[in-house]
Amino acid sequence: MAIQTALSNAFKLELLKGNHDFDNDTFRVALIKENPTGTFDATTVAYTDLGSDQASGTGYTSTFDTVSTGAQAAIATGYPQMDGTTAVMDFDDAVFTNVTVQADGCILYNPNADSSANVIAVFDFGGTVSATAGDFTIQFPAPGASTSILRLA
């Protein structure tokens, strides 16, 4: 159906409740398959919302409790931090190693947070992106007050 790049509304609320620990939690990325049947946008709440729309492929698994669920999106050293008056986050690029997979987008989520509201953001790739027996990399933007993937102004 549709993928729209957006910060999850549930994340905004969960952030104020203190349900995400950016110093200690592990963050992950899960791929949304090519031509998903569901809609993924600011209303996406939980990793489990992906259901059958999570990408599948050789070397890429949908098993939640293994790192291969999605490349661990590690917080880059020294973040979060301030850039002027804006708090910014930076994540290391997420790399799925030696996979064959096609995806139209992804979700960034926190498996350590409340499982009913753990999606941080949804990203539309603008088309289908694939890897064939190779690495699939999600490159997060450079950190900055106007560029960081997560920022509070």
C-alpha cells in the first residue's frame, strides 16, 4: 500500500514517558518488503505491525530475538548531543551482511522499549532497493541540527 517517512507518533509520547534509553538500549532496523500490503507512516506503533510485510530473503530473517532480525543500528559514539540549540542523534549505518533481499523501506525500532509501542520512525526508500548475495546498507544522514535522523529543536 504505502510507506511514508515519518517519526512515529507513539515514539513522541513514549519518549516523554522515558521509555527509550539512548545511552543503554539497543536499536534495530527491520526492512519493509517490496510492495507491502499495509500502510507504514507516523501511525505505525510496534515492530509487530510489520507482520507479513517484513522483508524476507536469503540471510535475512524475521526472528525477533536474534541480531539478524535487522542490523543493530548502534548509536554513534558521543550521541545524543547538542548542535546549537538542537539535540541530535546519530546512528551508525545499518548493514545487513551477505543477504539477498528486496525492500521498499524500513522501520527503526527499540526492542528494549514497551513492545506495544517501540517504533521510532518509518523510512521510505523511494523505490525498491535490493541486494543479491551481498551487503544491504541503510546509510543514516550526517548528524546536525538540520540533518540528523532524530532531532529536537
